Amino acid sequence: MSVSFHTHAKELTAWYKELQESLSIEETSEAAEEAEEELNKFEHQRDITIDASVNTISEGQNLVDHLRQIAMDTGKVTYNGACSHIEGILHNLEDGRSKLDSLWASRRMKLELCLQLRQFERDALELSTQLPRYTAEMHAADFNFDIDTADLMLKEHLDFFDGMQERTVQLIQKGRDLQQLLESTGIELMSSGQFSAQTRVQVLLDDIKDGYLELEDIAEVRRAKLEQCRNLREFEIDAEQVESWIKSAEKMLLMVTAVPNSFEEAERLQKEHQQFENAIEKTQQSAIRLHDNAYKLLEVHHYDSERIQSIATSVDLRWSRLVLRSEDRRKLFQYAGSFYKTSEQVQSVLEDLQRDYTRDEDWCSGGREHSTPVSETEMLKLIQKHQDQKESFLKACTMARRNAESFLKYLKKCNSGQPAVSPPSGVVRGPETYVKRILEELLCQEDKVLESWTQKKKRLDQCLQYVLFERSARQALEWIHDTGEFYLSTHTNVGDNPEETQALLKEHNEFKGTAKDTREKVKLLLQLANSLVEKGHLHASSIKSWVSAVDNRYRDFSLRMDKYRAQLEGRLGLSHEDDAKDLSIDHRMSDTSLELKLRDAKESNEDKRKSARKRDFIMQELLQTEKAYVRDLHCCINNYLCEMVASVVEVPQGILGKEHILFGNIEEIYSFHKDIFLKELEKYEAMPEDVGHCFVTWADKYQMYVTYCRNKPDSNALLMDQAGSFFEEIQKKHGLGLSVQAYIIKPVQRITKYQLLLKDLLACCEEGKGEIREALEVMLMVPKKANDAIHLSMLEGMNGNMDGEVILQDSFQVWDPKQIFRKGRERHIFLFELFLVFSKEGKDSTGKTKYIFKSKLDTSDLGITEHIEGDSCKFALWTGSTPSSDNRIVLKASSLEAKQEWIRKMRDIVTERQVHLRAALMDSTKLTAPKFVAKNAASSRSLIQKTARAANLEESFLDDLLLPPRGDRDSLNSVSTTNTTATVDSDKDLRESSEFVVVIEDFDAHHAQEISVQKGQTVEVLERLSTQPDWALVRALSPDHAGPVQGLVPLSHLVASGSECSGEWWVWCKGA
């Protein structure tokens, strides 16, 4: 046992020494596996050493215990020295063990730190390598997959990133813990032989952070794109669903081809259509949500914003078309119902009026005995009521026609999207023909009622005449009875002496002066009676009876007065044969016109009489010029047009077969005026205040003038370039006073003449009476429509159908934010109901102006900014949710009035479309309340504003329409004035609508450059000389009518022929 202990103790001591030497070495492993192996080896070595130490010390302790036990047992031998020696060995072993424990603790700490460092390095390097790779993979991701795949990929992406995030956070925390441990222990470890462990850990942490932050950014982008991809697929599905619903609704709408033929049918169809509109409410809500979703996706800058914009625009436009078509269909039924209801009511009223007007009725009870006299006030009330009835039924007829126009307008719009279906042979296609037939019947009935109204008006006027006549006769009889008879009954004696007789004679002469007034009234009554009876008065017999009674009573009174006077004069011995019968009715007939006095009784107001005379004068001028216009058209067609068609051989090749270009639709215009319009005007000869109804009734016919004016530039060009002297030969052949140019300009001039006459007529008519204002607006719209049609015909390059008429068109300076160089460009803009079209003015190969399409904006997505700082003529248009520098187009109008007109019209359109779409497709933040005004209020501008606007439009229109090339104008200027007196007729139009003046004083030429003119002659002002401000260069006819001559005339001898002539209209007359 002792040997074993000492052997083990010696070995253990040597092992302690060896261990102390090995533990003092500072070497660390370079890899995590080696460090882990080294730590495991260290742990194993330590465990073995501890076990050996414990066993050896235990063995030595056992040996000491055994020796002491033996000594105690034997009591003979003591082993104190041996025990002390063994205990000393044990003490040394324990000291060595203690030293090893200290070394082991330090070594273990280093090994563990080294292991953690190597493990951290390994994990950090692995993560640092993976992060850029994952980042690159996320960069190259594709998003072309369906919604299910998008959901799955989004979930996988979120799970993956959560894992990466957790792993990175753990590793960063591990590195930070390692740094703290290294710092707290104070142990210095070297990494890669160059850097300390703390530096290595920090470098790795920085790499991890940088890689993670980059991955985090890319992962967020990918997450957002995956969500956007999912939202896009969901948006596409919703859009497809909405489009399918819209398509179904369109099919349903197209299937409704029925057109009402009665008021009841219109009401039924309207109710059915209301059910259809209720049915598409769900589609409307879906379209609203889809529009809002598109806005939200675009607001967050979706990666495929173009596709979203395209889908949203497609759905918006399709929904807009559906809503507009539905609105058109609803309006079709509404106007159909209004038309049928109004026409039925108007026809019923006209039938009642016809019966009333044709009933034989005596309102003044003339000729009936013991009847109570009717007062003048009562008769005037009846006449006013009759006049009001005319106003009412004429306006009712106009309303029926306008409802018919709206009905047919929306019928045409609804049918434009329907497939053409030919009606069976022998079957008249319904609505248009039916409506036109009703209108024809209405017009025929209206004419009859108007004629009957005129007859009744004549009878009422005659009754009023009779009432006034009867009242005057009663007054005469009453005076004779109450005053004359009383005088004669109280003056029967001739006086008892000369002085008394002389006083009675003087009194008689004074009374005779009073009686002369009655004599004049009786004379006037007799004259009026003769006039009324000669004209076939309704109450001629009663008038004769009253005249007979008054005549007999007055003659009896007159004879008795003369007899009494003769008695007085006889008593005084006087004789006055000349004055014997000065109270007789036959003495000195009066020159006063009783009819004038009667008219004065009806129209005591001088202004009214003047207005009435002026109205009559204007009406006569309208009729006379209309007849002359018809004659001129007949002359043009019968001579120039027919001659051209008949003379095929002599016609120049350039105009052969092109009479439809040269003369346009002049035959259609002639037929309308000859067969219809002239006859209609003649009906209003006695009612000039109502002639506006005639223009309003036939307003749609004036579309033929738009067609004519649109063709006029082509006619001018062809006439100038190709006609040669062909028409001049025709003029000589037939001895015509006017050239072909002068004739074909007359339809254009006629429109201007109507405008001038209607303006004059409006000025002398009571406000609100008749339809003169509406008629003037109809005439003012003709040149505007023609102007718009001409400019629209020059537009090229626009794909698709341009639905509807041009509402406005004009040239602007435009600043477009999409242009690199922000400078103003000239653009010609057309405003339609659905679109705003931008075009660029250019020239074709022949030098003719044309407009090249550039772009267009949908009016349903249009915003308006009215004021632009720095220029009152500028305003801005924009699309999108709010205006910005990137989506705002700035426009500069030619004038403030033009700008205001465009803004008003565009706001009307946008507001109306919003109503139609029920704000379904418009962002509520874009259209603020102050930007819009009520349509009715906006449209109620004054006639002066409309006239001014029309004049501005006409000016540019007339230049394009009628002016030939500059070089040809001088040769044409004389055309419209050649043989001005050849027709009294419509050549007056030239004087009234151009810069023509009237000579007010004869002037004889004294020098070669002057010409002689006569008072009343009309001349054309060519120039007002700046060098001789008191003279004007004029053109006039020579005295022998050989041709026009020109020269100087003093301005003091000239006066404008009409105060309302405008410079713009001068172009109309120079154009031919």
C-alpha cells in the first residue's frame, strides 16, 4: 500500500508539473471545431487529473489511517514520522491541485471564449454570405403570377424574413454578449493573428448589420410589391367582373329597341327603364369602389401604374358610355312622353279655340234692342284676353315642336349605337314619320286657328269700334236732348224790345259756339259710319240706325236753332244769309280723320303708336326683301345653274359636273323659302310682334344654311380657279344685272338681314311678348354652327367618332407640362360634350389650312382653374385628383370674354356629366363647390353678350368662308355692287349689312379724282384717306349704269345707312 501510494504520488506530482507547463501555453484554435475539440480534451484531461488526484489523496489518507490504526492496535510501534511524511505528500498534492484549479479556470475561460469566438465567426460569416445572395434573389423577382400564387408567395416571404430577422437578431445579440464577456474577463484573444477578438467581433457585427439593413429594405420592397401584385390581381378580377356587368347592362339596353308611339307607352317604357337603372345600381357601386381602389393604388405608386390606369380608364369610359346611353334612353322616353302629352293637349286646346273662334258671337250686343251697352273697358279686356290666348297657343305649339326636336334628337342618339334593321317592305318606319305627321297636323291646325283668331280679332275690333261709335252717338243724342232741347224750350220769345232781342241774339250766338262742337262730332260720326259701312262692318245696320237717329235729331235741332235765330234777326231787321246754316251738318265738312281719332282712343300713348308704326314698317321690309330674295334665288337657279347643267359642251372642264360644289344646296334653300317660309311670313303681316314664332317653328330648316356656308369656301375657290368667263357669258346672254358671285352670296347675306331686322323688331316690341328674342338667337346660331362645321372639317388625324356637335372652337396659346421646353404653343381647340380636342394648325400641299390632331381630354375627368396669376386671359385645365405642375395645362384665350365663355361652357358640361354619372367616376376632392355654378343661372346671360360672342365667332368664320385669295379680292369687290338698282330687292341687304353709306346731299365733281353723286344714292366706302380726313374714296354706279366708278366724295355728304351695321358683316358682302 505504501509503495502504491508513493508511486502514485510521484506520478501525480510529475503530472502536475507537466500540466502546469502545458496550461501556461497561450495557443488558441483557429476553427470552431478545433476549439470545441480542444475544450473537450481539456475537460477530459482535467477530469482524469482530478480523479487521479482524488484517488491518490484518498489512497494516502487511507494509508495514514491504516498506519495509525496499526499503531493503536499494537501499541508497540508508532508511525508518526511516516504519517507526517505521508501527510506532507498529501499537502503538496493538494497545493498542486489548488494551483491546477486556478490554471484550469483560466484555461477553461480562454477555451470557452475561443469556442464562442470561433462559433460566432462561423455563424457570422455564413450569415454575411447569405444576406447578399438573398438580397440579389429578391432584386430579380418576377411578379407575373395569379392571386393564389401571390398569396402563397407573400406568406412564404413573410415567414422567411421573420426567420432571417430572428436569426440576425440572435447572432447580433450573441456577438454583443461575447464582446461584453471579453471586456469583463480581461482575457485577450487574437483572431487571425492580426486583430484582437473584440475587433473581429465588431467587424463581423458591422458586416451583419449592413447586410441585414440592405436585405430589410429589399424585403420591404418585395413585400410591398407582392401585396401590390395581389391587389393588382384582385383589382383585375374586380374590373373584369364590373366590365362583365357593364357588358350585360349594355346588352340589356341594346335589346330595348321599342320607341313609344303614345304618351301611355312612353310612361310604361319610362317605368321599365327606371327598373333597369335600379338594376345597375350595384354595378354603379362596384364601379365607384373600383375607381376608388385604382386611385388608392396609384396614390401609393404601384409598380404597374400604367396597367391600373389603363384598366381604370377603360372601365370608367365604358361605365360613362353606359350611363350616358342610359341617360339618353331615359331622356328619349321623357321627351317622347312630353311630346305626346303636349301635342295631345295642344291639339285639344286648338280644337277648342277653333270652335270658339268660329262661333258666331256678338260681344257688344250690336243691333239687339233693349240690350245693355258694353263698355269700352270690357271690350278692351276681351281683346287683351284674345291677344293673350294667341301668345299662349303659339308658345304651346313651339313647346310641342321643341319637345319633338328633343325626342327625335335622342332617338337619333339612341339609334346610333343600334344595329341597323331594315323595316319590312311596305311598312313605314315608325317614330320619325309618325312624329313628323303629328307636327304637320299640328302646323295645319295652328294655321287654321291663327286664321280664325285673326277673324275673331277683326270682329272684336269691329265690336270695339261699334262700342266707341255707339257711345259717341249716345253722347250726341244726350247733348241734343239735355242741352239743345232745353235751350230751345227755354228760349221761345224774341224779346219785347230791341235791347232784349239783342241780348237774346248774343246769348244765342254764344250757345251756337257750344253747339258747333257737337256739330263736328256728328260730322265725324257720319264720316266714320260711311267708312265702316263701306268696309262691310259687322254691325253696319246698327250703325246706320244710330246715324239715322243722330242725323234726324241733329237736323231737327239745327233747323229749329236756325229758325229761332232768323226770328231774332228779323225782329232786329238783320240779314246774314252766309251764316244762316252754320250749324248744318253740310256746312264746311271737317278734314279731321275720325279713324285716326279712333286709333288714338285705343292707343293714346304716343310711344306705342310709334312702336306700332315701326313694327309695321319692319314687317313690310321683311316681306318685301323676302319676296325679292326668292326672286333672286329663282333667277340664279333658272339662269346660271340650269344653263350650266344644260350647256355641257361649253362648260369648262374644271367645273364640269361640279354644280353641287358651285351652287351648294341653293335649290333646297329656294324651295323652302318659296313654298313654305314666304307663305308663313305673310300670315304675320298684321301681327309683326308674333313673326318670331315663324322663325322658331322652322328653326331646324336653317341647318341647310349651315350646309351651304360650309360649302361656300370650296365654291369660291372653284369659281375663281376654274370657271373662267363661262358665267360672264351667261350673264351677257340673259342680260342679267348681277353676276353669279353676287347671286350665290345672297343666302349668306340673307341670314345677316334676318338678324338685323329681328334686332330692330325686338327693340320696338314689348319685353316678353312674342318669340322675337328666340328667333334672333336661332339666326345668331346659324353662322356659329357654319363656322364650327368649317373648322371641324379641317381636323385631320383623330381616330374614333366625334359624337355630337361642336360646342365651342377657338385658337389658344397652350403651355403643356409634358413638353421639355415650357413655351406657349398655338393650338386650335374643339370642345365637344365628351371630349376636349387639341390640334395644331398647319397647311396642306395646296396651302389650304388644316388642323392636325394632337391630343384629347375626357370632359368627365376635367378640372378647371379659372385664375392664373399674372394674366387675366389665362386659365388652366387639369386631370387627376388635384391640380399640380405635372398635370396642369395652361391656356391663354384671345380675350377675357372668350375665356369666360369657355369656362362657362366647360363647367356646364362637367356639371351635367357629373349629374349623369352621379359622381360615380369623379373624385370628390377635385371638383370644389366654388368652381361650379347652376346651369340655368349660367345660361341666362343677356342677348347682348350672345350677340357679341356670335359676332366674334362670325368674324373669323366669314374670313375663312367668303374671302377668296388676296389677289382675287379686288376683282370681286365690284361684284356685289354691280347694278345696285337693277333689283330693289335683296340688294338692300348689302347696304344694311356692309359699310355702305347714303348720300344726303348732291355733289358735283370738280376734279378728275372726284365723282358726282346724288342725294339718296347708296355708295360703298373703300377707304378713308389719312391725308385728306374730310374725304372718302367710294365706289358707285355710273349714271348710265355701265358699271361701277370710284372716286372721292366729301364725308359731310355721307351718312351711315344703318346704325347697327358692324365691321364683321362687311366681310359677308365682299366674299363673293
